[in-house]
Amino acid sequence: MSRKESLVYGVRAALAVAEHRPGAILRVLHVPEVRHDIGALLKATARERKPYREVPVEELNKAAATVHHEGVLVVTKPLATLPFGRYLDGLPKRPLLVALDRVSNPHNQGAILRSMAWFGADAVLTSDSRDTVNPAAIRVSQGGAELVKVVRAPELPRALRALAAKGVTVVAADQTATTSIDAVLDGGPLCWVMGNEGEGLSPAVKAACNERVSIPGVGAVESLNVSVAAGILLAMSRKA
């Protein structure tokens, strides 16, 4: 596979490509058992005059380089991330954002994208400098990666300060904070900042935030999974 190709697998992720990026489809492989589940994908592929074919599961395992493909693989043009400067130029009036400080696990990234799509969030900022979205994150997102902008901001503290200068309230999720979540929810533009599960937020990122809040709990475990914490904060944002 060349750098001009990316692998999208999983039924919902594949259907989301058909709905939102049909022109990116290059070819489709699938096992016979999922033919009816992916009818919309096959129709979109045919409209784009791209090939698709049924293959044995062993061939699909090899092509996808994983057994976690749910019976379908779409070879696409890569899903590009957006440079922060370009995103800032077109910043929506009241964005709901999540910023990820060194959150590199694609399963966490994908779960966060899925929650963001559910709650209608606009974009996720990542400190990763890669110019395409991780295929595993696309699969786990269950279509969310096609709906939520992924913005690369390798200089994350600077990006957060730029958002604050545009009127966005930038709030760090920090388990040591004492400020309540309700205190920062005023219905305005908001960016939740989530840190690496092992090390938390870097000092520079923490310093770039307007506020720090924690999610209340009984303290029986050290912390929440970052994707679970992001889902809670997004849900509370939509209640405000």
C-alpha cells in the first residue's frame, strides 16, 4: 500500500466513508456474509466506478493486516488532518472542541471521536503532527472520524492561547482541580483539554488553560479512562 492509500475497516466506518467521502473510495474487499449490511457502500463504490469484490476471510485478514475488520475493508485516499492555522481562520461562532495532549492511543482517539460525533462537537485538536488520521482510530470511531474535524496542533499550548484570544474558554480536565464543572459552563465556545493517562497534562499545556476542573467521583481508582472522561464532559457541555 502506498502513502496515497489508507485502510478503513469495520462496517460503520466503511458506511460512513460511503456517505461522507465517496470520492475517496479506491476499492473495496468484503466477505460474502456482510454483503447486505454494506449495500450502501457497494452502491457508492459502483457510482464512483471503483472495484469491489468478495474474498475469503483469510484474504481479507491479510489485506487489512488485522482480524478486527468486521468483514469489510475500504481502501481510500487518506483522511487528512487539518492544520491548526487553517482551522482557526474558519473557527465557528460557538465551537465545542476537545484538545488532546499526548493522547496517542488510537483506540482512545477513536472513542473520543465517536463521542464527539454523538454530541455534535466540532473538532478535536491533537498534539500529534501526523497529516492523516490513524486507521485504527477511524475504525473505533464508528464513523465519527468522518464527521468531526481532526486538527493537528503540534504546538498545542500556542494553539490553546490562540483559541482563548478568540473567546473560547479553554478548560483543563485535571483530577487535582477543585473548580466544579458547572462553574465553567455558560453556553459559550468551549474547549476541553485532556491529558495523557500516564503523565496527565504537560505544564505548558496546563498553563495555557483558562480553568481547571475535575470530574467528581469516590476516588476508588486513580482516574477515569481519557475517552470516558471526554464523554462525560461533552455530555455536560450539551446540558448547559
